[in-house]
Amino acid sequence: MERDERLFIEGTVSRAKQLVRQQIWAGVDEARLEAWFSQFETRQCSLLGACLLDGFIFRSRAQVEAMLHGVLCRPELVGPTGDSDQAVVDALKGRADPHIRLAPVIHLEDPPIKSGTYVLRRLFKLLRLNQKWASWPQNLPHIPDLKMIIFVDDFCGSGKQFADFAKFVGLDQLMAANPDCRFVYLTVAAHEDGIDHVHKTHARIEFIAGEVLGTDHHFFEGEHLRNFKVDGLVQRLQADYDRIAKEVGFGSGKVPALGFEEQALCYAFDHGTPNNTLPIFWNQRDQWSSLVDR
């Protein structure tokens, strides 16, 4: 191992541990981090582990809450007639019906711990909103005189989950029955592909995300590895990743080895990880200990 490579690996692991200790990565356990990285060491591919850590984006509870607060105060949500950035939040705090409803992106058969309900519950608690203005999506057609419906989730990766949800909730019929109502899809984070898919299938949806990811966030094809400017680096890391994936079984189920839709993200929240993220971070298997939970 060359000296520069060794220094990069040691420095990256040390920095990751500092992020955990300083609570910037609050929600990541240091012992779990060490156990996860040791798996790369025993397989003689520490550089892959270090590059994955170097590109890892982890949003702590405090960061998620800050983004949630931010999206509800965005100018495009408030609109030109809003008195302040807090207009929607203030309306949702009151007792008088604001004719706004927030609903989780969830199906009837989904468990209540799904991310949509979790994020919605956190949003109401964080901003002390009146719980009367939350609704199950299947109840929306029975609420009269709605001016705005806000669908809430933590992440939109491909947009296919929202398309399935739209069929379940009868979104086209709901829109037809409420021609003057605004329909908003609000997420903590989203991928450009997901945003594009939602706009193509439902042009009337207003999409608001706290953070937007794109093709540059693809671990192997994005800007992160390009910035190293090392010949053969991507090919080397891809070969190491493929070897581990084959050994432990990443990609053997519904989710490909590079994550759903092969977006190959290095992204996680404190409460869970999108399946668009590389399984090497979150897929707990007999031969692999994950860094974060799914």
C-alpha cells in the first residue's frame, strides 16, 4: 500500500469517528463503524471502505428536523399572498380550519412505522401543529373545500413509489374533484430522477425537497471519485465492490447491488436509509454487518 493511500485511509476513518463523537453523525455508533470498516480490511480493500466513508452523507435527527422546518417555510409553498415564511406553519397551528391537510405517503397495507408516517409525526411534534389537520390519504376525498394537500415522505428516489401511491389514493380523481386545490409533494430529500418522474406522471404536483441529489451523487459515476484524479481508481473500487457483493449476496433480492434503480447513493437518515443507497451500508446479512439501519 502506497503512503498516500494509507494516509488517506487512516485520515478518513479518523475523521468519521470524530463526526460520530462530535454528534454530527449522531445516530451512528462508533463500535458499529469500526466493525463495518474492519470487514474491508480483512478483505484487503480498505481503500473502498475509506472512499465510501468519505462520500457518505448522514443526516442526523437535528438536521432532518431543520430540513423539515425549512421546507414548510419555503417561499414556493407559502405563495405570493403569504404574509411571512411562517404563514403555512401558523395556519396549521391554529384551531380554525386552514383548508390544508398533510397526509403521509403510505398504503393501507404498509406498517405504521413506514417513513411517511414517521416523518409526518415528527413534523407535527417539532412545529407543534394542530393534529386535526393531519389526514390519512384515503380520507382526503371526503374533506370539503381543500385549498392545499401536502403529501409527506422522507425520500423520493425513483418516483415509482409515489406513482403506486397515486393509484392507491386515486390522485387523478382527487385532482379532478378539487380543481382549485394545490397538491404538494414534500420530502426531506429527493433524487432528480424521482422529481422528474413525478412531474411527468402528475404535472400538477408541486415538488418541494429539503435536499436534492442527482447523478453526481452516484458513487462510481459521480463527481466524488472523479475529484481524486487517480487513473484506474473507479475500476479498482468497482471490482472490489463487485467481489464483496457477490460474496455476501448484495443484489440477490429485489434491490440490485447498486441500490434501487442503481442510483448507488451514499446517503442515510438517522431514522433509516433509502434503498437507493448502496446496500453495503445498510444490508445486514450473515456475512456482512451493516453501518446503518434500513
